[in-house]
Amino acid sequence: MNISKHNKEMRIAVLPGDGIGPEIMEQALKVTRAVCEKFGHNVVFKEGIVGAGAIDAVGDPYPAETHELCMQADAVLFGAIGHPKYDNDPNAKVRPEQGLLRMRKQLGLYGNIRPVMTFPSLIHKSPLRKELIEGADFVCIRELTGGMYFGRPQGRSEDGNTAYDTCVYTREEIERILHLAYKFAGQRRKKVTVVDKANVIATSRLWRQIAQELAPQYPDIETDYLFVDNAAMRIIQYPKSFDVLVTENLFGDILTDEASVITGSLGMLPSASIGIHTSLFEPIHGSYPQAAGKNIANPIAMILSAALMFEYGFNLLEEGAVIRNAVNASLEAGIVTEDIAEGGKAYKTNEVGDWITNFIKSQD
Ligand code: IPM
Ligand code: MN
């Protein structure tokens, strides 16, 4: 959607979630408020519960009121969900992650956009050699509401000794995500890499067939095909060879965690989920329960998720750029949390958030 200056209210559903979610969200809201003040947007935040906290409160990780709140909003800012008490309990009836999956499905968020970039001041943090990653800049587009995450049947045999999942994709689901990938590539370096396992898996063969059918509709864009195992290797070995990578749900989940290594910290990378209803913006990292309440988590992935919200959610590019500038300035000034401090002084979550907010306020 488009918000033109001074004349419309931006209604943002705020779902901090579990673990470090609330702490990093607080920083993103400060930054968002500062940007809205600067540009004269009227912003209204409405908070909802989700995840383990929502299970504790009402027995449901994605309650109907939270869904309604998201449906009524212009954008959703999401922190993280997950709690260790569920991770090692294979018999838990309800899990925080189910809330996230239902939210994605019910909001129709079929496209998850995960940009992978490097920050000059963090190049040395990556375990990969500088010359391999310097200048790497690509976008992973992960299909988010299909595949094995949602395919049925899923479960166990009666004796409990056999388990099964089902991977399902329809032509419609594959076409819409591929079109999204081409749209992104058209605005970038004009290359799409379709990642599948078409040598083994039937759904992957349908992906590849449909990609081959669609490619001629985009003659100015190069289409490349990679098997996922090979892609996993090339992401690390030749990250600069990618522009837009598009893939199914589970492959995308795995490859984007891998790709975050290029940036140097999982705490840096934001994502946007877009589709049928309200778009949602969230860090790619999880709820980091060990750090919850300690004021040490890196708020940058969450703050950059707010930047993506302005850019993709509201088509307000200048506002997004102001946030990116401020984040870069904080990195250059060394105002960073312990995950990227590397021997230097480690700042607290709220100190990083305050510094970035003040930087935005202080610029003309
Ligand atoms: C992600 C997460 C989720 C996923 C989990 C928490 C269900 O890993 O957003 O990448 O697998 O999609
Ligand atoms: Mn993941």
C-alpha cells in the first residue's frame, strides 16, 4: 500500500512475542516513532499476544483477537516466538511455533523475503574470507505457506514407530512465488536462481517445469537452476553469484540460516513476509531465550525489519533509508551489542536502540 505524506494514519499491529522479542521490539518502536515524527506520519501501534506467552495467557499461540488485530492493521511488526520448555517435549499438544505457522497461513503470507548483505564494518566477523563475501548482496525468496510445513497427512502410525510428512505444492502456489522472484530481480541485477531437488522430489520437478514455462515471459532476466545441495555449497563459496534466489519452504528455511553466516551475525538480518492480507516484518533470528530480559540482544535485525516495513509495506523508501543510515552509523561508531562487539565495548540493547533513535532525530 501507499501512504502519502501527512494524510493518513499508519496502523501497525505489534506482536513482540517471546524471549528477547519484547526488548528488541521496544527499540524498533522507538525508531519507527522517530521516523514518523520526522516525516509527519501519524502512527498508531496496537499490541497483541502470540507464541508461548499467548499459550500461557489463553491456551492458544495465535488467538483470534490477535489475528483480527493483524487483519485490521496496515502492517505487522513481529518479534520472535519460542520457549525452551516446548523444544524437548515431543508430546506437547500445543507449541508456540504452531502460532507462527497459523499466522502465516491465515494472513496468506506466501512470500518470505530475506535479504542477505554484508556490512563493511562487520566483514571481519564472518567466518568466511573477506574477498569471498565483500559486496555480496542477494535476496532469498522463500515460499512460506506450502510444502512440508503444511502438507497433510502428517503424523505417526498407531504404534508410534513410523512418522510421515507430506510435501505438497500446487501450480498456483509455485507460479505466484516465481512471479514475485522475477519482480524483485527486475528491480535488481536481473538474475533468478531457482533452487530445488528436481532430480529426486516430485514437487521439485513441478517447480522446475513451471519455472521453465515462466522464464520466457521475462526475457531480460536470466534464470538459473540449482539443486539445493549444490546451492548450499555455492552460497558459501560464491555468494556474489546470487541476485534473487527462490525456493520452497523447507529449503528456504535452511538456506537462509546458512546465508546469515555471510553477514556475520544472525542478529543483523530482517525479513518481510508478503502475500494476500497484511504484510509482516520480522527478524530472521529466533527468541534467544538464554538472553531474555538481560538487555544484551542485538536489536538491529528488528530495527531493519521496521526499515523493510517502510519500504515494502508502505513504499516509503526515504524513511527506510533513514533507518539504514542510522544503523550503519551505529556500526561505524562501534555502538553495538556483545554479539558483534569483538573485544570492543559491548553496549546494551536499549543503548543501541537509543543511539540509533537519537541519530535519526539529530539529522536534518
Ligand atoms: C523461521 C523459523 C520458523 C520456521 C520456525 C520458528 C517455525 O525457523 O522463521 O525461519 O521454520 O519457519
Ligand atoms: Mn528458520
